[in-house]
Amino acid sequence: MLTDRFLCISLSPCRLECAMMSRRRVQASDAVELTPTDWPHIWSEGLAPLDELLVNVMTRLRVPRGTPVRLMYSSPEAAAEILGLPVGRSTAASASRLAMADLVRYDLKSHPHRALVIGSELRPTRTHVLSIADQESAVRNVWSWLTRAGLRPAQLCPSRAATLWWAAREAQRLSEPDISVHLHLGEFTTVILGTQDTRLLFIRCIDFGYNLLADALSKAGGSDSARLPSDQASTMLFESGIPLTGNSKGVPLARQALPMMQPVLQRYLVEAKQTLRFGLPSSSGEPARLLLQGPGAAIAGFSDLFVDQLQFDVALSPEDAAYAPCGPCAPRGELHSFATQASPGLSLWPAEIQQQRDYRLIRRSLIAGTTAAAFLIAADAVTTRITADRSIAQVESLRPQISRIEQIDTLEKGASAATQRLNQATTVLRTAAGDRISASGVLAELGRVQTEDVRLVNVRLSSTSARPGATLEGVAFLDGADRTTDPLEAYLETLRDSPLIESVMLSSARLARVEGRPAKRFSLQLVVVPTPLLVLAKEELP
């Protein structure tokens, strides 16, 4: 659990920036500029070249050892995306893992990953999930780097994930009844979102930011010895703005940098136009406005650039319009937003640390569940025993006076019914702790056996029936590379060999043409091997 005092760190190819926080307020801050060309070497050495820099910053900020630390970092293989999935909230996390597996170059099963629901729609059913992942070696390196400095890691969050989270939250907060487009201008990441009534219509993340404009200013100085440091170039960018006609403040270096800025500005426009063209629903019409937000929105000339090219209303977020890089952890900057806002669930951990956290969560949950069950059973047992004792006492007191055996039988049945309540309570508890279906396991298994010739279009899981199972609907293309065998029969055999599937039944199959290709539309019924509830506990815990 994060205490009131903690250290917040941003690690990027350009700088190491730190802020000591107390009750979500900045108490002290410091930054060290890095050389971007050294970034690959720094990671190849496991961040060891930054050990002394971090210790020196801690000394200047008077950070005691053992202080909790929240880190937002950039790494070569970190990935973060907001996925709009046509499923409900209950299955969105599992579905996002399948989708995220296609976007990274490593197996998610053996590398840290997280999925966090950030919004959902009922009609049509759609859930937006922020999915993040990174290689185990990278997460282990940042963990070791922080612990070597005597810090206690409380959050390890890829910078792209933090930017996406903050951009989505701000867009939803500033959303209006009409459709609006939000352009989040970050230092290293640009996010384009569409919203209506706090609903996310689309979201797109692009891996470039206004740091490229600052880099153009830095290079405009000429030789390497005359280049401006990145922090000074960033400050000059906000002071001079983009030197377009009518808004240049006359800084000669800014005008010299304009030719190098032009490709970056053109990319902003192209990405915005393409997103507006293909991202908005065809029936929505033109958006009401384009809202610039994020720290880059304060750069003079950005709004003029989009007004001239997009031909509709462009506005600035009021809070971001006054942003200026006035030193480390400037208000409304990326580190300040990360440090002052809670971002639950946005953290990756090394495998052994995650296992320890999962064990503690499961242990606490089992203790709480066992205690609650014991109280319920004990309370029901006491009530049953009191009722039984009263019935028995009544039978004994009336026995000498009752002559007919039918009356005695009636009283004895009352005592028996009270005793059966205790047995029923025990049966209910055993039923609740029985076996269930593992939704994530089934979805992962379906992803493993998927072939190029078979495409699933609908998966429905059922864990409430006596025999849990799933219904699959899909298409088997008949013009694949291997035409000697029926791709549907081969897929059925693969499913039957799966240890998670008890039986497979083909409900229907018919010939059709899909996307201009010969195919079979089919429907399958699966009976899934149930999984004990305690095995599912680790998966179901947040």
C-alpha cells in the first residue's frame, strides 16, 4: 500500500526526473539530462550506468532509504494499447490478452502483462481495455535498479500506458453531448480519441511527440558542440512556439529550425486526418470540435496549424493552455500528472514478485472466506441446535400425556427437519466450492489451437449448467495452403486432443462464400473439463 510520502520517477531516453511527494503534492524535485544515443547501452547494462545518478538525485532530495517509489519508464519492448473489444466486462480481460498477444514479439504467458477495463457500452456491447506488457528482463532490470538504490518499488508503469490512461480519463472528463475529438500532445506519445457523453468512440496511440520539435530546435544550432541541451530546447519551444507566419516571436533559432520541424508537423496533420477519416462512425457526421490537451497543447502555433488544415473548430484544454516546462515535475506535465493521480492496476512486476503478491492476496482471501463461511455455518448450527433441543424437549415433556403415536411422530419429524437444515447448509457450502469453468483457460486454449484456415466469429461460455461448456461459431476456409484435408475436420481433431476439452460435437456446417473465398460456416458444442474453484481463485483476484 502506498503511504502519504513517496518518490515518483520518470525515466525516458532524454532525462531522469524525480519528485518527492507528500499527500499528492510535490515537496521537492530534480532532473538529470540523459543522452538519447546512450539509451540502448544503458538497457544492455541493466540500467547500471544510472545507479550513481539516481543515488545523487536521492541525496539532493533527501530521500531516505526504504521510501516507496512509483516509476514510469520507457523500455525497448514495452507495449500498451487501449483495445475496443465486442465483449462484456466479465470476459474483457481474457479477450484482451488474446488480442495483445498479436501485438508483441514475445509470449505473454512468460512475461509480465496486465489488463484494466476503462469503459464499457451496453448497446452495442463493447468494452475498452487498457492492456500493457513488457519483457520479464526489462521489468526485472527496473526493479533491481530501484532496489539497489534502497527504494521500495510500489508501481512500475510503462510511460505509454500512463499517457494512455491519463489521456482517456481527461477526454472522458471533458467530453460533451456532441461528438468531439481529443488530441493529447505528449512529450513522447500522441493520443487521438473520439468521445460522446463520456463514451470512448475510438482511441489511437502514436509513438511520437513534441520532443521531436524540441530536437529540431536543438539541432538548429549547428555542430554538436553548439547544440542546445534538450531541456533548454524544450523551454525555447514553449517560449517561441512553432514559427509559422503570424505567430513567430522572432527567435532566430526557431526560424532556422522550421525546415526540420516541417516533417514532424506534417506527420501530426496526416495522423489526425487519417484518424478522423477512418476512426469516426460513418453515421456520426463531422465532430463538433478538436480539443488539444496534454502538455504540448500549450505550444504556440499548434492550434493555428490544425485550424488551417482541418477547417473546423479547434480549442485548447483550459488546464493545459498555461503549461510551461518551468523545471522538474512542472504542473500538468507528464510526471506531475502521473504523480498526482491514482492509476490502480497499472503496474508490472517480475515473475517472483508477482507470485508473492498473488500468494498474499489468495491467502488473505481464503482466510476471509473461510472465516465468513465458519461464522455462517456456526450461526446456522446454533439456530438448528436450539430448534432441535426445543423440539426434543417438547417431545419429552408431552410423551407421558400423548397417547397416539401419530402425535409423537409429528413432533419427531419437526426435530428431524431442523437437523436437516444443518445438512442443507453444509451441502450449499460444498456446492459453492465445487468445480467451475476457467474462462481464461478456455480462451487461451482456443487461441493456441487456432489455424490460418479457421476463424472464430463468436464464442459463448457457459459455467452455470451441470456440464459446463462453450458454443463456437466460425468459418473454415477451403482454399488454404493444404487442400488435401478438410480444415474443419483437422480443427475438430485438434480440439478433441486438448486436455481442457472433454468432448466436441459439430452442431451444423454449411458451404458458403466468405470474403469471396469458398468456406464452411460451422457451429460447435464443447464440453469443457471443469476446474476446482480454489485453482480459479488466483486468476479471478484483481
